[in-house]
Amino acid sequence: MPAYSTIAISQAFNAFDELLDVRSPAEYADDHLPAAISVPVLNDDERARVGTLFKQVSPFAAKKQGAALIARNIAHHVETVFSDRPKSWRPLVYCWRGGMRSGAMAHILAQIGWKTSQLDGGYQSYRRSVLAALAILPAQFEFCVLNGATGSGKTSLLAALAVQGAQVLDLEQLAQHRGSLLGKLPGQPQPSQKTFETRLWKALSSFTPQRPVYIEAESRKIGAVDVPAALHERMRASACVRLEAPQQARVALLMHDYAHFLQNPQLLSERLSLLTALHGRVVIERWCEMASQREWEPLVAALLTQHYDPAYQRSADAGFAQLPQAQVLQLPALDADTLQQAAANLIGNER
């Protein structure tokens, strides 16, 4: 019998001081258990070399080479990452499917004297549990969907609601994308689909069904990631609040939120050129010229009037069953005080 225990995924987040992901850095980057640290027993290159040996030479040769590499890497982690861990430390170790990599790490840590556990089924078991949860969790909550044209303050109102203690699911924040042609955030690559789903699962798992969950109306796709079907269907069937704000306030908000384009007109022009098939060369050239001349307020107003508002009308009318009966929230401005008051009013309606 091993000197360490194996546990099921239902126990993975209880009674452990640290979660240790011993897969390769690339596997960890693709997705990992929340709060797990990366302590690979094989790096990406080493894993590829062992895999090649397994296929081209023999399983025995691969295991012999892998054992030597794993032993050296575990020794390095013990001497560095784990050097300050006390005798009472309780780690949980996992790899891809709860096999040799996590078994080797768990065995050595247990021999040192730490009360070590290995995740039964590894990351694969965790991943299956996330997908199963995302198929059923959305039905447990009442969502309040913030709808409204581009620049009407939906994301800002979500932030104000969160500050006041409301349950908020900010899909664009989790996806690291604002959900439109111009939505890619500078210096923030989007997470993988798996990581996005892990973030969703973690957020939904933290909510109580006794209170509404505020969420912004989104299409099925946010940049490169997809909103899970069960969540998207639940959103589209949920109660809506429609935000309306003066165009001047919307223009000012968009100029603030997309300030990186104001600093890089060429990047904006490159993105706008992707709309040529929709609006025609003459219109796009005019918009690009306005960007190069830094005519920001008229450009943003034109984009709202000619592109975003018509697109919103088309998608809103087709997408959300309860939008015709939505509460209309008239926002005279989109400053912090106005949004905080609007958030307080919405939360007050919960009670």
C-alpha cells in the first residue's frame, strides 16, 4: 500500500494546505484546479521526449528515462519550492489522470513525512466534474440580465453591483474580452476554453440560489471562447433590465473604456477595416480618416448610430424572451455616483 491516500474530486478543496499540479507547464497553462501551483515533474520538452521514446522505442525505455527526469525534478522542488513547508503541511497532488507523475511526487512527499494525498482520476476527473456542473448549475439561479445598447453602462453597473455586495457574474471579465469587434483587451490574452469554464464553475459555485445573479446580456461567443449552452439558454429566458443613457454619456464612457484605441489610431483603423463588407469602403475610409485625425467624439457617435445601435436592435429583438417586459432603467449620466445609486435601487428591489 502507498504511504499516501487517494481522494475523490468532491474532497479536493477541503482540508488541504496546497494543491500541486505536477503536469507540464503547457498543460497547467491550458487549465488547472483553482489555486493549484505548478510544480512539473516533467517540463514540456521532457514530456515530449518521453512520449517519443514510448512510441518509437518501448514503454520500458520511456519509463526508465522518465523516472530519471522525474526524480531530478522532484528533488529540485523539494530543495526549492517545498523547502519552507512545515511538518504539518498537507498537500494534494494531481497529474493528468492520477497516474505515475502524481504518484511519484506523492510517494516522495509522503516518505518525507508530509500527510500527502493524490487526486483520484487526476485533472481528467476534475474536468468531467466541471462540465457536469456547468450543465446543471445555471438552472439553480434566477438571473437578472442587464440589456442595453453599446456604451449604456452595463459593465460599469455590474461593477457597482458587485461593490454593493450583489451576486455578479461578469462574463467579459472572466473571458478577458469585451465581446465585440473592438473587444480584445491590450496585453490580456484570452484564457483557453477550459480555463474560462473553470472560472465560470468557480463563480457559479460561490453563489446562493436565494438571491438573483446579475449578468450582462452576451452572445454565445465572447471573443474566442463560448458561453456554455445551459448558461446561455438560462440567460436568454431570464428577466431583463434595459439600460438607457444619453448618447453624449455613452460616447464619453466608450472613450474612457477604449482609451487604448485613442492612443493607437492605426490599431483602431485595422479593426474597423474588418467591417468593410458590412458598411462599404467609403464609410470605412471615412471612419479611418476620422481616427487618424483624432476626431474621437464624432467617430464614436457615428459608430454607435451606424453600427452598434442597429446591431443591438437586431440581436436584442431575437435573443431575450423577456426583454419586451423589461424594467427600463433611465440613467441620466454614467458617472460613478449615478451608477452606484442605480445599483442600490436594483438591490433594494430584491427585498
